[in-house]
Amino acid sequence: MRKPLAALIAACLLTSAGCDSGTGEVAGGDDRTPREQRPRVGIILPDRTSSDRWSTTEPKNFEKAFGEAGVPVEIRNAEGDPAEFRRLGREMLETGAKVLVITNLEDEASRTVVDEAHARDVRVIDYDRLSVNAGADYYVSFDGRQVGRLQGQGLIGCLRRAEARNPVVAQLNGAPTDLNATLFKSGYDEVLQPRYDAAQSTKGPAQWVPGWSEADADRLFRQMLRQQPRIRGVLAANDGIADAVIKVLEEAGRSGRVPVTGQDATLTGLHHILAGRQCMTVYKPFGPEAQAATNLAVELFNGGRPTLTATVKDPESGARVPFLSLTPRLIDATNMREVLVEGFVTKQQLCGGEYKPLCEKNGIG
């Protein structure tokens, strides 16, 4: 007997291989036509370059969460293309998506998707990044300013341990089009500016990194180092940017002597911390974040209207968006065991090969 379509899709998500048709869509049967109405939650992720999470971690987390909830889901990636972002949103809506979860790639593209969703009475959840002046119904993310504060505090601690006197601090901010990058910057500026005012540190060159691109971060930091060779600390907005900075410092023979911050607790970032090349990262447990968004989406899918007490102000429209906020954590070599205990990475991934003695040295594993 033929199973109902929603049950088939949910069953697919519970298998290790899934039911990917090869195009990134969740398949529901060989007899499905492109415009067949398939009630489901549609998720649009932004790219595969700004962070590894969008190509690996997030799809797995969402597949697991929606599979356990028994709600069909379709997870697609816009591949960094705003036109593709719009196309995916329109396609999902035209084929029966009842809820959309989107991670902002470009505000204008998100506005188009939200407007078209609302025209069909479909609710939209902004995931991890707020789409400015788009009018999403909910926002699920970490406290961006607190992320930045942790980065600033982490850098100050590293500079103190290095006994750096009035160090020149360079800043490589995230993408200028990403509101999160602006929030992170407001957080670490809040921490660092008093030190600049007190002449305890010197504000060095600062640049935004288009699209969070590591190639652009490499190019920009090379320019910074030529212009200001006395750079003694680097506020890098995420682990990808930090990796680009560390590679340039290695070429200059200064890796490990110039503290570099990060964010996202990527495996590369964690390894840099163990090896002394990076001083800290910010751990944002993506599993709980995906679960929180899933819980909202499932309630909406089932006809509910979740109520959130917290809101965040849209910086352009002034509207208050219902906000589910999660708490980030500073991670360095002294507490890195937390990411292992919580299953964010495996012991083999973190402590394999050359990193085994470094893990043992830091009591990890």
C-alpha cells in the first residue's frame, strides 16, 4: 500500500542516506510532479563559503530535529546567489511549503521571499541572521552583541597574558551586509574602546570583509601588516577570517606571537587554539539553535501561533521582531573539553594525529 507523502518524507529524514533526489530536494516519490503540493517546512541556507556550518552542520541538525518531530522538511542552499535565494523561496511556496526558515544572504532577497510568503499566509522564521526591514515573523539566533563582547574580552585576556604594552590592535570585521557582523562589532567595540581611550591599547587598521571571504581577509590583512607592521593583536570576526590571518602571520614568522580571536568553534579554529596560533573562539551550540527553530516551525506547521516574550528591534524599520535568543560561550584551551563533552566535535576529530599530545597537555579527551 502506498504511504502518505508526508510520512514518506519524514521516513526519509530518519535514514542515514536520506531521500535526496540529487538536486538538494527531499524526494517524496517517483510519481511526483514539479508543482505537486507538498506540505512541508522549507529551509533556505545562504552559502557554503562564509562558514562550514551551512554545508555540513546545519543540514544534519535540521534533518535530525525535523525527523524526530515527524514533520517533512526540504533543505536547500542558495550558494551565495541572491537570485537563487529568491528562486528557491518562490519554488517552495508554489509547491506547498507551510513555513519557511531562512538564513539571510542579502536583505533585498529576503524581503522578496518574506513578501511572497506573507501573500500566501505562510510564516517566516529568520534563522541566525536578521533580515533587515523584511518583516519576518520570528528570529532565532544567539545574542550578537554578547558574541562581540566575548571576543573583545578574550583578546584583552590574551594580550595581558602576552604582557603586551599598548599593543596595536587590528580589526577584521565580518560582511558589511550581515547585521550579525555589525552586532558583533558593537560588542567588541564596547569592550575595546575604553582601552583605546585610556591608551592601554592602540586602535589599528580596521576593515570589513566582504561575504566573510577568507580570500578577501588574506588580502586585507596583508595590506594591514604592510601599513602597520607593529600589529600585536587581531580581532578576527570568525574562525575563517582568523585562519586567513594566521596563515599570513605564519609567513611573516609571527604566528603564535600575535593573539588572534575567532568565532564558531570550527575544527580548524579549535586546532589553532590547541597549537597556540589562535587565542580563543566563541562557541555557539548550533544543535540547540536548530532545535529551537525547529520547535517554532513545527508549531507553526501544525497551525499554532507561538508567543515569544523577547523581541529585537529591526534597525531600519523599527519593528519589534519576536526573538528567541541563545547564549554564546567563550572557548579557549582551558575549557575546550566542553565542545567535546557536548558532542560538537568528536575526540578523533579534535585530538587525532599531531593534536593528541596537545589535547593531553590541556586535559582534553
